[in-house]
Amino acid sequence: MIAAEKVIKAAFESDEIFQETLSRVIKDDLGITAAEFSKVSGIPASTLYKILSGHRDSNMKTVREIVKTIKKLEGTEHSEFIAVIAARPVLDGIIEKKMQIDGRLITIREYSATTMEEAIVAAIKAEQDGATALVCAPIVSPTVEKVLTIPVATIMPRDSLIAAIELAAKKIR
């Protein structure tokens, strides 16, 4: 789970868990001090220290700013990407790593898998990494759709399927 998601989840659990999680994320996940986080976020250091020590509850505006800053520091802010799960030879055929779709620049991230189990694990990892959608083979898509919360698109290899059949026919002569 990415750091921003940890903080969001903790905010809904309790004030104490939120304080502990935020403190851990700032120190361990981001590797900075509360003072450095304060400078980057624009949240006054005194406010941040009061939240971390439990002397003050954070309001929604502050929580939003905290999450936005964590995403910025993690590099996950506005970095939409679509995960593609396939065997390495298929992934090697992907030329574009970024695509312009409906006016948005979308990054394509590759996840190599050669078995059903690897594909399922890769799908879960892709979602945890922050994928906004997933593309995978038809044999695995029904399974991953059940465990993921992001949209899943299925690869339908019509042209390459015909080419493979023709190649197989030539080999049996």
C-alpha cells in the first residue's frame, strides 16, 4: 500500500492511529523530518507537531494537504499509469511507454508474468503501485477482476492469433 493510502485509511480508523501512521510515513516511508514535511506542505510546523503529538485534531483541509504532500513526495501525484501484464516477449513489443489518450498523457508500466499465479500477483502489485487500470490476457482477466478495484481490459490478439495459426500451418508441412 502506498504511503498516502496508509494515511487515508488511518484517518478513518481513529485519531491515535492517524497520528501514529502519519508519523511513521513521514519518518520511515518518506525519510524526512516533520520540519521538512512542514516546509514542503505549507502546514505550519506547530500545527503539524500538535497533530503528531495528539494535542490537536486535524481538520479535513489539513488532512487533504497532508495527503497531497505525501503523494507529491512519493511521486504518485497525478501520475496515472496503466499496467500491462503479459509474457516478456509481448512486453518487448511495446514501443510507446507513454500515450496521449483523450488529452491525457498516460504512462504504460509493464509487469512480466508467465503463469496464472504470476499474473494474479502482478495484477495485485500493479494496483498497490497505483495503477489506474490494467490490461491482461483473457485467461486471467475474470480472476483479477474479482480481486481488483481498478478497471480491467482484456487483450484480444486477433491479428497475432491469425499469424500464429498461419505459422503453425507452415511448420507442419
